[in-house]
Amino acid sequence: MTDTAPDSAAGRASLGDALRFAFGTLSVLPVRLTRWDRPAARGGMLAAPLVGLAAGLCAAAVGGALLFLGAGPLLAAVATVAVPAVLTRGLHLDGLADVADGLGSGKPAEDALRIMKQSDIGPFGVLTLVFVLLGQVAAVYELYGAGWARGALAVAVAAVAARTALTLASRAGVPAARPEGLGAAVAGVVPVRSAAVAVTAVTIACAAAGLAYGPSPAVRSAGALLLSLAAAELMLRHCRRRFGGITGDVFGTLAETATTTALIALSLGG
């Protein structure tokens, strides 16, 4: 499902439409959606990294506040990891659990998609959530142990990486697994060239943010971003093979995959 034809002047989405789509669909912020069409979806998915930046800064601020008040790095890490979950109503984590159950079932695509739509969480989903959240908390704990500034940078980079993975997953040529839902609304809306430009811009921005702490953090930030996007791309390809395309649950899985990969990568190496 692709959308490569140019939009008419009347069909183009404004920057405001794009931001409202991005923040209205990818966060719980009280943003009123004014358009739910493919031009707005295209702009919204290109603006998705900005939602990640907002979530990352909020998470780092909460962690920093707890550290300032005398809390240990473990408690600050738990709170930091909790903030993005709150800002998405847990939808990314719910999607991760659903995809884990679907993949773990070993059933054909139609049956796996039916399992993913069920409201309960199976053993594969529970185990995946436990290990992913433990990994994220452990990584942020290590980062805060080296100083709040390092942890804040890593948390922001990881949150931006999570939403940049969604931009890439919305590129032309990636189909939807279902005819309804968020996956169908954004499947194929972002031209490949625009997705590449977005990744380049985000990589440069992450490197620039890291440069404030020195050349090594700049390289590490950019490298962690690219590594997390590669991990999300591998997960996307696996989900396409198993389910036939993307869904909202797959989006949540990609976001959590990128987040976890980035945090672990940035926590390594001292």
C-alpha cells in the first residue's frame, strides 16, 4: 500500500496538521486531530521524532528531579522508563506484548493477527515485557550512575530513535497487515527519499547533542541511533514476513525495540 502520487494543493497538510497528527496519535497530549488523511499522516510520521524528543526530555526531567531530591539512580531509572509509557498510555508496551504473543504462537498470519487483537496477554507477551523493561531500567540505572547529564542524553536519544523507527516503518513499499487501524492509516505514506532525509537529520541532531559533552559522546549518540534503527528494521522485516505488513501493535514493537537497543548501546563502554 503506497502513496507516491503528489498531493494537490488542497490535499497538502500544513505543519500544524502534521504536528497535530503526530502528537495526537503518538502521545496522550491533549491535541485535537483536525485531519485524518494520507497527507496529514505523511507529515505526522515525518514529525514523529519530535514526539520522541518531547517524551525523552520529559522522562529525563523526571529522573533528574528525583536525583536532585536525593533518590538513588535505580528509583530515578524506574521513573524515567515509566514516563514514556504514561505518555503513550502504555500502547507501545501493549503492542510489544501482543506481537510477542502473535510471533510466539507460531500460527499463520491470519491466526496470529487474531491472537494479537485479543485483550488478554499470553505468556510470551508477559516474558517479553518483563525482560524489555528490566533491560531498559538496568541501562538507565547504569547511565545515571555515571551522571544525570549522560543519562538524560541517552534517554532523549532513545526516545527519538523509537519514533524515527516509526517514520521508517511508514515508508513507501511497506504494506499494512489489516485494512483498518493505525497501520493502515500510515502504511506507505512517507516517500523513501523523505524517510532517508529524516534519518539523516535525526542522526546529525543526535550527534550535535552529544557533541555538547565531547567528540566521543557525539559519535556514540549517532551510532546508538543508527544501531537502534537497524534493530527495528530487522524486527520490521520479521513482522512483514509473519503478518504480511504493519499494524499499530507492530509500531509499538518497533518503538520498544529501538528504545531498548539505544539505551543498552549507550550504557556500554563506560
